Amino acid sequence: MQSGVGGASSDCPALETAVKRILIAAARVPRQHWSVQQLELGSAIICNSSTDSMELSRGLEPTLYTVKAIFILDNDGNRLLAKYYDDTYPSTKEQKNFEMNVFNKTHKTDCEIAFLEGRTIVYKSSVDLFFYVVGSSDENELMLMAVLNCLFESFNLMLRKNVEKRYLLDNLDGAFLLVDEIIDGGVILESDAQQVVQKVNFRVDDSPLSEQSMAQVLQSAKEQIKWSILK
């Protein structure tokens, strides 16, 4: 399918014009200030901008399940983290094949949006990492981009601006927690990176002692007992 600005079909000029207007308006506001509510309003304007676009949207049922998948790859296309929220790719093998196809199409381009296998994909890279957010073919790219920006900024905060493979691997448990705070079952929960990181920090602080931390407590207790006996 030939795509125009924002992924709108060139066969529907009225819709493409509406998309252009939304993108121009959005460009005047920094992406980190976009809210989910504002993006939903933009989506509504697109769907109601003309008779043609209304006809196009009649067959689309509104849904909260915006995100189909999130994954992070290294600069060789290898999976570091992945979450899928539907059964389009039920097996790990199918998922990794899809991820490699996406990587091959995107890793040498400067674009932020791709269309592959009936999916809309937004992405960005940092050093040796590639971040991807996947939605359906008719999903609003601005909504997906808001999730992507939140995801990236959350990692930027968690990793203290060291958004690289080695730091991600050292904090993989926290990485999964971040994703779960942003998306739950495909539904967008949060688009503010500061809020996401605060919630993850709270969950970590509130969690029970791990085996490693328990061992550290026991070792510290032994040291204190030893020194008290020596005194």
C-alpha cells in the first residue's frame, strides 16, 4: 500500500490532508508534552475531518488495545526485551522472525515510522539499541509515538542517560517493570516517563527481600556478631 504523510493512504486525499494538519499542529508542541488525551483528540479530528474519512472509519471499532508489541533489539537485530499483546505471532520463532524483518527494514533508515506485515511500527535508536512500538495498520501513529517517547525517556531516566546495551542488560528486571507500567495487555496506562520511573522505584522499594539481599543481611549480622564477641 502506498503511504502518504503520517501513513495515510494516497487514495484518500481528504484523510491525508487532515493528517497533515494534525502533524503540523503537533509539531509546534514538544513531543514530551503530548498527552494521551490530546492524541485521542487528534485521532478524532482525523476520523471526522471529511465524509470520506468518516466512511473509512465506520468499519473500525474503537478499542483501548492500542499496542500490539514492544521490543528492544541490539545493533545486530538480536532480541534483548520483547512483549507481545496479541496472538498474531504465537511462537517465539515467529516473533523473532518478525523482529528481524522489522530490523532489516528500519536499522539503516532515518525515518521513525514503518509499515510491515499489516502493522504500523514506530521506532528510534540510541547507540547500540533499537526501540520499537508496534500497532495495527489503522492505529494513530501519534499515539504510538507517545508510547515510544515515554518508553525511551523512562529508560533514559532509569539508566541515567546511559541508554546502551550493557547498561540495559545490567538492569533487565527494571526494564520489564518499566514496560509493564506503560502498557498492560496492550492498553496504554501511562505516557509520562517521570511517573513511570517513580512507580517502578516504589514497586522495587516495596518488594520483599530477594535471596541476594537476604544473604547480605545475614552476612552483615554475622560480621556484627563476630565483632561483638571480639570486643
